Amino acid sequence: QVQLVESGGGLVQAGGSLRLSCAASGSIFSINVCGWYRQAPGKQRELVASITSGGSTRYADSVKGRFTISRDNAKNTVYLQMNSLKGEDTAAYYCNAEVWKPGGGDYWGQGTQVTVSS
């Protein structure tokens, strides 16, 4: 089992920055991929960025060059640094952890709201 707790959301003006944090606990050494997803009202949840246990990263085209995913293994925390925020970045952001071994699965945090005002 993996538990995820997000923090760092809030209200920011367009062009501003926020850093989201995702603190993991439980069977953290079994995590293969950590990702940030977002869901805006009336839209499907979409992948924003992910990072593998090997350090490989992946980004949605809409955030490339603006967002950076990173992790601090000592703190069991994954971060999403969001710069040059736009109104279309407004959404609930969710942390996700994938465990690929038999008996593993997908784990989700409770979400944190990001609102970008123009």
C-alpha cells in the first residue's frame, strides 16, 4: 500500500509560479512511476508529468518548458514546479503512484486545487 498527500495548490496570477508537493508513505520502494495529473471541470483527467524510479521524465506538450517534475528520495516527495502559469492550467491536481509488481496497482492522492487568475 502507498499513501500520497499533496500540498502546495492555491490561487496565483497568470504568469506566476507554484510548487506542488506529493509526500509518499507506505511501500514507497515498490513505486515504479510517480505522476501528476490534473482535471478541470467538465474535462477528463490528463497526465501532466511523470517520473520513473530511474529518473526518466515525461511531460504533456501543453506544459513542456514551463513545468518541471522532480523528486527528493530522502524526503519521499515528488514535486511539480509550475512556472509561467496560464488560465488553462486551472484544475485539480492529483499525485499518482504506479506499482507494477504483482499485487500492486495505482494509488492516488486527494488532490490539490490550482487556480490561475487572468
